[in-house]
Amino acid sequence: MRPTFINVLLSDSNDLPSSPGRPAVSLSLAGCATKPANDASLKTSFAEEEPHHKPFKASDPIDMEPTKWAGAELETRETGDTGGPHHLVGRTLEVSSLHDLKLSDKEVILSFDDGPAPGKTERILSTLDKFGVKATFMMVGEMAEAHPATARKVFADGDTIGSHTFRHPDLDKMSFDMAMAEIARGEHAVAKVIGTDVSFFRFPYLADSKRLRTAVAMRDLVVMDVDIDSKDYFNSKPSAVVTRTMDQLHKRGRGIILMHDIHQRTATMLPTLLARLESEGYKVVTLKYKGTFAPATNLIAQASLRVLR
Ligand SMILES: [Zn+2]
């Protein structure tokens, strides 16, 4: 069964999804998961069915240069206590399809989208290391090509890597063939940079379709959905990101947490978030891809054999 999405629209009215002087870029950043609604009354919590995750109207600007995303913020530092020993690391979950991606209560998967971004990604890696946990990095192909050393550092650190298209477009606004070409280009770019296949994929803006999801699964890619959106793309204080994430987690009890390693506030708040998770007894699950044992072609071959008999 398809995991439930969380669809909290502008639950923090103090969070402004833009920074002065870069409205188009900020909108794009905000839209990685959901576009913030103008109507603050839309405080939906959990969407049982198809989420309202289509972020843009046709007239909304989309920044097509993810490489410009990094460095769009001023650095703010906030230190968290990362003293050990730590007991945050959980089990390793091997999956070959979305159906295998099932978490137990108090289990989370940490995921970081849109990078790699030099400086910020390394800071995040360092925090993960201090707590002894691994995360999944959904890299934009163009970013991986622009920052190959950082991408390789993530891989060398033992974290899980997925792709997130080449240029982070809204695939739902493209033709099917164009969308699949974007997905393939992103996948190949990331794989080439890190030197191995990438088997996880996340839709930019979570803007998918049934047809695209099926086609992605046929490429042996596991689609990473989102259960808990940290909304770290809002221009809010790092501590607000922690509070927002934990509030959602308390309601849900488990889930895949969406963050972005292109934001300084994310790197800043991560020690605090991990300390909170640890103190509340959560475990961070490491995600690994397990190759499909019986591909669909085998099933077709078996069916043909049966017909021949
Ligand atoms: Zn994204």
C-alpha cells in the first residue's frame, strides 16, 4: 500500500517561504515538496488519499538552475550537543521495491534532497557521523556533476544515494517521454559521478503520476516518498525546523523525513534534531537497495513456457 503523505500547508504562519531578492529561487526551494498555500486556513494535516502535492500553477516560476541554489542563504550557526555515546542507530532495511519500505514505530529514515552542496553537505555528514547514523541523499544530477567531490564523499561515508532528476523540473508538467528522459539523465549523471548504480529516486516537488511511478518502478528504481516534511526550505529559524519536524513525528510515530542539504539552516539544526530523536527513543534506519531477485522478464518467460506446454 502506498504510504500516506503528509500535507501540512503553511502550518507556521510565521514562516516566510521567500528570501528578499530571490523570489523565484525561493519559490522553487519551497516547492521541493509542497508549495506553501496563500490561504493560511488550509491547515490540513494528514492526507489519506492522493495528496495535494502538485506545487505549481502553470504561471509559477521554476528556477531551472539547481546549481545556483546552494549558497542562497546567509550562514547561521547553532550548536547542538553531540556528545556520545549514542544509541540512535537502528536496523538496516534492505528493500527492492517501495513495498519493502516499511518502518516500525519509532523508526525514521533521514533523507536529504537537492544536493550535493559543498560545505553544507559535509557539515551534515559530520553530524551524521557523530551520531553514528546514515541517511539517504537524493542528488540532483546537475548538482552531482557540479560538485563531484562532495557527491563522492557522501558515497564514501556509506550513506545511501538516490537520484532526483537532472535539473529538478516539475515532471508532471512535461510530456511522459521528456519526464522519463529527465529521470534517466539524472540517474546516469549521479551514477557516473559516484561510480555505481543508484537505485532510489524521488520526484521533485513530489509531483508524480501513476504512469510515471510505474515506469520508474520498471527501471528498478525505488521511489522514495515523504512522510514527514521538515519544511526546512522555509525561511525560519533552525530551531523552528526541529520543532515542526518533531511535532509531525509525534503525530505519526515513524516515517521518512524530508530535509535538504542545500540549506545552511538544515546543517545547523541537524545536531539538535538528532539529539531530540535520540532522547525520545527513536531509531534511525539505514536504507539499502537489495537487487530484485526475480525480475518481471522471468515471469513473462515462465508464462510463455506455460503456454508452450
Ligand atoms: Zn527537490
